[in-house]
Amino acid sequence: MSTSSGLERKNATSLRRWIIHLVLVIAFGASLLSALELSRMYLGHSGTTDHAIVGTIAFVLVLVHLLQRRRTVARLLASLTHRVTKTPSRRAVSDLILWLLLLDVMVSGTADFLAGHEIFLPIPGPLILQKWHGLSAIVLLIYVATHALRRRSRFRRSQIK
């Protein structure tokens, strides 16, 4: 195989990887934007259904992303369980936190749906911070933004393994 062919394949893989990250960000943003529409009524139904659909699509895209990165995920899990090193890597811990926050948002949204109303946490402060799903989404949004900013230089050059 020629060097230029290998370079072209690496560039194509990097471009696909960047596109996957872009689609993840767009799906996450669409889920947040659909939540802003919850108070509006249109076409005889509320935006709750749309938000649930878009949020589920975003969750499925994260699962696809993790499946594409299964070797990296396996290595990070091994790092967390100390099979490779004595201490887990910062990246493994960060990815675990990100995954747990995503699960919290999905579980809190599902709990709200099954209860038929928003579940409030018994904490002081603004109303949005008392809503379990709302608070979970805000924390996830902050963490995703931090996650993306810290890894922005790797988005273009990372590869699917």
C-alpha cells in the first residue's frame, strides 16, 4: 500500500470521525431546543413527544459512537478496573462521568414521563434546579461543553478503531 493511499484513508477516517462528533453535538442541541418548545402547543400536541424522540435519537447516536470506539472503550474500562494501570486515567474517569450523566438525564426523563409530571427534588433554589430532569440536563450540558472544548483538537485527527 502506498503512503498516499494510507494518508487518504486516514484523512477520510478522521473526517468521518469529525462528522460523527458534529452529529452528536447537533443531536444534543436539537434535544435541548425541543425542550424549549415544551411550553408551546402546536398541531394539537405538546413538544414533550418531540423532545422524547429527539432525546432518544441523541442517546442512540451516543451508543453508536461508543460501539464505533469499542477498543477505546474497552481500554478505558480496563483502566477504570485497574487491570492495566494502578490508577484510572483522567480520560476514563471523564468518560465514565459523562456516561453516568447521560444515563441520569435519560432515567429522569423516563421517570417524568412515567409519572405523568415533572419530578421535583427537595432542594432550595430556582424552580429549574428543583426539577430532576432539568437539573440533570443542565449538569450534562455543562459537562458536554467542557468535554468538547477539552477534546476539540483531537476531533479532526482522531480515528475509529
